[in-house]
Amino acid sequence: MANKLRIGLCQLFVTADKTRNIKNAVEKIRQAKDMGAELVVLPECFNSPYGTQYFKQYAEDPNHSDTLDQMAQAAKDNQVYLVSGSIPTIGKNSDKYFNSCFVFDREGKRIGRYDKIHLFEIDTPTIKFKELEILSPGSELFSFHIPEKGATIGIGICFDIRFPELASIYQSQHQCNVLVYPGAFNMTTGPLHWNLLARGRAVDNQLFTVLCSPARDETASYVAYGNSLIVDPLGDVIQQHDEKESISVTEIDLSKVQTVRNQIPSLHNKRHDLYEIRLKK
């Protein structure tokens, strides 16, 4: 079994034009494939501006979604696994909205969906924001396998990375060795916590973390931090973008996960007789 996986990060410049955003994503997926990517990751809200004022306007029914149809086709055309960032979606009864990530296999088959569990909220002198004003939280975790690579990949979205319990459950109950977080930290929280949280979750669980952000647009109502990155199980940043639109392809060696866990057996040494983290359902 091959233990190396080439991950493409597409840090996309997102506009108010959904058609343009989707076209750009399709083109960047192709470019990432041409650069050798086997798994491609897109940012949070890659087809729409990010903000409570936009979620309803841009939301799509996942069963009748032009965005998702084109993502499926892009995965198939390029023969890549695709974590298609996130898009705003409409619930079954059209009375709820979600921030949703969809994953596609190399044949373009939709293999899973993750709805953001922890909804973003901030109230500082420079920024106030509350996703719960429009969105509903998800309630199910999602992970998937790339068996030929020995990869088990758990999905979170942005604010989810602040909750170590979620990452711990992915590691302990889903046996994940990679966690992927499409995200859009802002210019307040990004410089403070983006790298810190990516490294923290990697070290906590001795696995790879992958964060993909939109590119920075200083004219947007919500300015994303950019700086998409990949962190290895020791907490070393092995790939990092700047703020501009960009693509990278990074090869990770998944055998490093077990090597680190053997060398520093902190997961094995947890005191399960004293405490536990578990799903309630």
C-alpha cells in the first residue's frame, strides 16, 4: 500500500458572481491535477461571498445544484478526490440553511456530506458576526477513506477547528490520519489563531491537518485571511500560502503518523479510566 498522498490546495479568489466562482474552481482543480494532485481541497464558501447577508441568496438545494454537478464532473474529468470546500445549502423543507461540504471520489461520485457543526460567532471591537442568525448547525461527523493511499480523512469547517473534542473523536473513533478544514478566518482571528489551531490539532492527535482558505479580498465585506496550510503530525508547517490566489501541491507521507505516535505515545497514554471524549449519539 502506498503511504504517500499528494494534496492540492486551491486558494480561490471569490467574487459576487457565482458562475465565475464555479468556473474558476473548475479551472483550478484542473491545474492542481496537472501539478500532480490526487486529493484537491477548495475553501469555505468558494461559490459565494461569505456573510449572513449572502447565505440565503446563494444557497442551493443539494439535489438540484449546478455547483455540485460541476464539482462532480471536475472530480471525474481529473480523476481526483475532491473536498469541495463548502457552499450554503437549503434544507429538505426549505426552512433551514446549512454551511455544507461535499466530497467526491475519482469517478465523480458524491461520497459524503458534512454540515458545519459549530457555527461561527464573534463580537469584538473590529468585527461582529453570528452564523446562527441564518444557518442551522449540523449534527453528524463525516470521514472517508482513500484505501490505496492508506488515508482516512475527517472533515470540519472553519470554526470547527477551535473544538479539540471534534478532532479527538475523528482520531479515536474514525481512525483518521488527516483532518481537512475548509475555512475562512478573518483579519482579526487569522493572524492570532489560524496557524496555532492547525498546529494544535495536528499535535493533539498526531496527524496531518489541512486548512484551505479563500484568497484575501480587501474590498469584501468579510475579508478572509488566506494563508492556506498543511501541518504534519509533529506540528511542523510543511506548506503555507500567502494571501493571494494560489495553488499548491504537497506530498505527505502518511507513514509519519504511526512513526510519531510510536515515538511520542501520548494517545496511548491517555487516562481513559479518568476521562473520555465520546459522541452522544
